[in-house]
Amino acid sequence: MRIDVLTLFPEMFEGVFGSSILGKAKERGIVSLNTVNFRDFALNKHNTVDDTPYGGGGGMVLKPEPIFGAVEHVTGATTNEGERKAAGEKSPRVILMCPQGTPFTQSKALELAEESHLIFICGHYEGYDERIREFLVTDELSIGDYVLTGGELPAMVVIDAVVRLLPGVLGNELSAVTDSFSEGLLEYPHYTRPAEFRGWKVPDVLLSGHHAEIEKWRRMQSLLRTFARRPDLLESADLTAAERRWLDEERRGPKDGGP
């Protein structure tokens, strides 16, 4: 996978792209992580990338020319969709990090992990010229209902979530499968050595070696944790009839046992 980030502050990504899981994925050649300063594509001698909005109002608006120019540079092709298809090129996903965007979820991360080329646009100022949204961007994403000073931190979040799903990135391929949200539920609790710490013991079932019982316990814990912390997720989760009956009983009043 190739990932290009269009930003006014490429230095913000140096540590992130060179460390931990992302750094190892880059070293192994699983992903190419690149930053482009779109100020380099401004069209005047002052390298201006923003201007006042037509119609008046506060703040500055990101100009279209630097963004279109930067995207065309990293794709090595025209941004015209018809010409791309005629040349047999698959279009990259051009992602605008924006508070107005679709909320970013694990399912979106899985979707993006199937792509071969992602381009992230990290803006600043009051907003973007609408022609960037209309004629260049394929996705608008938000990581939450709050406003940050720029799109760099949100882009880092999305890139991290996507890259860790690529084959060969995680040491244990099951890790991504059992993550919270991957199966519609929050993840079950984890324990490791020692078996007893300050009087707090690891649940006996995890020490039993009985894999079927362990899986049953983990599923139950995922249900309980999701019910307690994110009950909204249960509406669309893939649950058995017995699990749904148990949840209905829990909503009416707590009972011992489980599905």
C-alpha cells in the first residue's frame, strides 16, 4: 500500500512514520509512507495557500490550486477520472480530514485497508474551497465531534488504524480480528503472568487449558462489557438467538448466568 499525506507540516509525521508498528511496516516494505508539503504547489511567489472567502466572513480558506497540484504530483496523472480509467489506472482514495466528515469506524478502516493507494489532505484555516470537496475528494472523514487546529493528528489516527490491518504488519494476525469493534463488540479482558497479583487472581477458566470454555468465557465477557459500556453496538452486532434473549433479560433486570 502507498500512503501520501498532503500537509503544511510534514515534520509532524517524522516520528510517527518512523516508530513502532508503522515504522516496522515501512521497513518491511508493506507500506510506503510519504509526506508532501502542498505549499510547494502554490502559484505565486509568496507560496500562498489560503485566501479570504468570497462573500466575506472570518477566517481564511484553503485555495484549490495547491491541493489539486499536489494530488496530481503524487499520482503522476491527471485528476480527471475519465482519463485515469482510459489509461487503466485505479484511482486512489483521496481523503479529506474534516469535522464535517463521516465518523471514522473500524469498518471504514477495514474498507480502506483493501485499497492500494490512499491520499490524505490535512488542512488548516477556516475551511476548504468547495471545489476541493466536489471535484477531488472521494472521502471526508472525522475522528470525532470536536475541532482540532489541523488535519494532521486525525490523519495519523486513521493511518495507524488502517496500516495495522495490512497482512504481515502485526506479529499475531489474530490480534486485528479480536480487536474491539472488529466483530461488533468490545474486546474481552486480558490477563497475563503472574496468576495472582496483590491478591487479585486471574479467572480460573483462563488457567484451565479448556479452550472451548475459554472461548465461551471470552464471548460472554465481550457481551457484558459491550452491554455495560457501549450498548448501542449491540443493535447491529452478529448475535445468536440465545445471546439476544439473554440481553433482553439483562435489560429487564440483572440475572445470574448467561446465554
